Amino acid sequence: MELEPARGALLVPDESGRGSHWLVLPAASQTPLPALVQQAIDSGALLGDGQIEGRVLLDAGSWRLNLSQLGELQRILGERGLELVTICSSQPHTHVAAAGLGIVSQWPNSTAPASPAKPDSELQVHRGTLRSGDHLETAGSVLLLGDVNPGARISAAGHVLVWGRLRGIAHAGCQGDNTACIVALQLRPLQLRIAGAVARGPEGAPPAGFAEEARIVAGAIQIDPAQPVWPISD
């Protein structure tokens, strides 16, 4: 589906004829996202007569959307009888936010960017817990929605991000990137590795209410409360 560039967002029927609609964001806009979406829904020229309902496929392009923005978008659409089911985006941050909300996401043309400039510019999202004996490995960064149990391993050339408990073995920057980091909601692994640095997981209970982040500081792995944004590069 090809559309002429527009200054505002467009809401148009999907050509499949299955009751779905494409919500296409402009390449750039000074208008806040909620207002853009409201304008698209309210546009009589695009919606026709009467209220429209059904599924929405968001073409976000290069917009970098976070959890809060996508949650607000879900709310606005839901109040108008529309359901956000799929997001097409070229931004890794947007894919991370979509995964956190359980929304299916895809890259433009259903493929990830080719020839990434950095190891972490390609993000793999894995849904499900890794159990003893499992090994998940990726050439980019990895976001795992689940736990890494004792006896399981997860490794990536970029960052390792775990939306759950990390209790197995994690290796970030496995191709030598010492700027990579490991983030988990609960960071109690058997072993941590970042590039060539190795450390054992911390003992004791994790701090209440904080995700944890491991990175190399002064040549050694250091664990601190995680920053409030996922460490994915543009």
C-alpha cells in the first residue's frame, strides 16, 4: 500500500477488506501524537459517514514511540471502538514498547534493517521463558519477555534485556562490545559476562521496585538500578 505524503495522520481502510484500517503517521509533525490520531479519526473526508470500528494497523514509520505513548494511543482508539493490533515501524524503541504491551510489531516490508551500523541496531524479541538447557543467541540485541531459569543461557552481540527474572547465564557484547549492558526486572544470574568481563550474580534479594542494569565501569562489571529507558541506539 502506497500513500502520498501528508502533514497529518491518515486513517484509511486496509485493502484486504477484512474490516481493518491503516493509521499512517506523517514523516514529521509538530502536532502531538494524541492530537494527530484524534484528527485522523474525526476527519470526515477520510472516515466517510458514521462511526468507524474495527482493527487498526499503525504505520509508525520512523517515529520513536515509548510505552506511555503507545498506551495513550491504545486508549484513544479504544474509546472510539478501534483496536490497535499491529505496528509497522523502523525504530527499535517502538518495537520494544510494542512488545511490552503485547502488540504485534513488524519491520517495513516485514524485514529487519539490513547491514546494521552497530551490533545493537537490530533487535530480536523472544516471547517465552528459557528453561534449563536452552540457549538463545542473537547477532544484535535481544529482548526476552519471560524468565531465564537456572541452567539456561542468553547471549547477544548487543544488549541483553529481560522483561522478567534473570537467573541463568547472560552474555552481552559477546563479539567484544564493552558498551553493551544487561538489564532485567530481577537480576540474579549464575554468571554475567559483558564482552570479556565476567562476574557472578549478586546475592540477596533485589531492590524493591527497581529493574537492575549491569554494565562495565572502570573495567569491571557493575550493577545499579536501571535507567528509565531501554538502552537501544537509534
